[in-house]
Amino acid sequence: MLWFIISIIVIGFIAGLLARALVPGDDSMGLVATTVLGIVGSLIGGFLGYVLFGADPASGAFQTSGLVGSVIGAIIVLLVVRMVGRRERV
């Protein structure tokens, strides 16, 4: 169970970093915020992947498509955070 939590944190951090690198703009986030961005993006990406393509439990818990889905979900979360932040500033 501990390795699962550690792997979620590491994959979330990687997904958050990739999302921030792929979406241009100024994001003043620390390491914790980047990790939370990746974890939330991973949950959203996993949910969208399950809804759109179904689940394949025989392939295992961690797959390359899961990391791609995590990055896509983190990009979606990052864009939503930017839109909400922009709306609050105006």
C-alpha cells in the first residue's frame, strides 16, 4: 500500500511537471502544488479514459496510456485553474 501511495505521488509530480511544460504561460506553483495538479489531473484523466475506452484490468494498474491520460488531465486542470484565476482578478 505504501508503494502505491509513493508511486501516485511520483507519477502525479511527473504529470504536473509535463503539463506545466506543455502549456505556455506563467505558473507560479511550488513542488506541492505541481504534485497536487498532477494527482488531480491523473484522477480526471483516468476517469475520462475509463468512460471513453473502458477498463482493462488484465493490463495492470500502471500503463503508458495512464501516464498520457494523467498529463492530459493535468493540462485540463491547469487550464481550468487559469480560467478561474483570471476571472477572480478581473
